Amino acid sequence: MDHGPFTYKTNPNTSLTKYNLSGMMKHEEGDIDRGSREYYMTDLQLQSTIMCPKCNHQTTEQMPTNYCQYYWECPHCKNDLKPKEGDCCVYCSYGNVKCPPIQKGECC
């Protein structure tokens, strides 16, 4: 599979993925090259199970990767959910997995 200028290597012991954005440098595990554009990123989980606090109904949803979902309607009781104070989205408040931006350590 061609990844263009991107190369990556996953460490199965830590579930960290090592990305080399230049594609020109060879790096072994443990090498430190401050001039390279490498970073480590955990694998993102894109599904979260939301539990409605009113009826306890659980639904597994595909999370958006380019925005935070502020509203969610329970398909069982039609309760409208919005994030709890201090959370960016309904997945961070009611889901079993935080939203992709939070998983990446970013703000929404």
C-alpha cells in the first residue's frame, strides 16, 4: 500500500504508531532525531456507546472526526442530550469512548 511521503510503524506492545512525515529517513525503534518530523499517536477509536441517563438505553454510534457533536437524541425515549458542563460533546459526557479530538489531546 502506497502512503506517499508518509511512513508509519505500529508497536504492538504499546499501540503507539510512529509516523515519519518525510518518508526519506530511516529510523529504528529508540532513535531520536530532532530534525525529523516524527510523532507518536495512539490509534483512534471512532465508535462510542452512548447511554441515555433518563432511560439507560445504550446505542453505539460512529463519532465524527471533524467536529464535536453537541446534541444527541435518544432513539428510545427521545430525550435530548447535550454535554455536561466542562465536556465538549455528548460522547465525552455520556459515551464509553471520548471524542477523536480529545483522544488526540486536542481541544474541540
